[in-house]
Amino acid sequence: MTTESPRWFKSSYSDNGGDCVEAAANLAASHGIAPVRDSKNPTGPALGFRADAFSSFIAGVKAGEFDTV
């Protein structure tokens, strides 16, 4: 992927018992990717999303586009 190490972070809303994901936004600007992984398995695989696609997804979440109620 790259020689730059991802700096993983969890959302400040993720205090739900560990069922969350981590993202490494530090690679978005320099490499155009946003890696995402399961926080319960930090040594497991990470998915790499295009930075623009991940930004659109986050905007949709914030706008409530994925609410199930």
C-alpha cells in the first residue's frame, strides 16, 4: 500500500462496547485512500476505500441517509 504507517482512530461516538471500526485518515490526502479496519481485530485485514468515496459515505451518515427508523 505505502511506506507511511496508518494512524488509526475511533470515532468519539464509539463507546458502545467495542463494536466499532477504526479509520486512518492520515493517508487520504497523500495517497487518496482511507483504510478501515475492525477495532476488535487490529492485526486483521484492512479495507482501503477511495478517499472521496469514504468522505461521501461519512457525509451520508451525518445526514441520516442510512437511518433505519
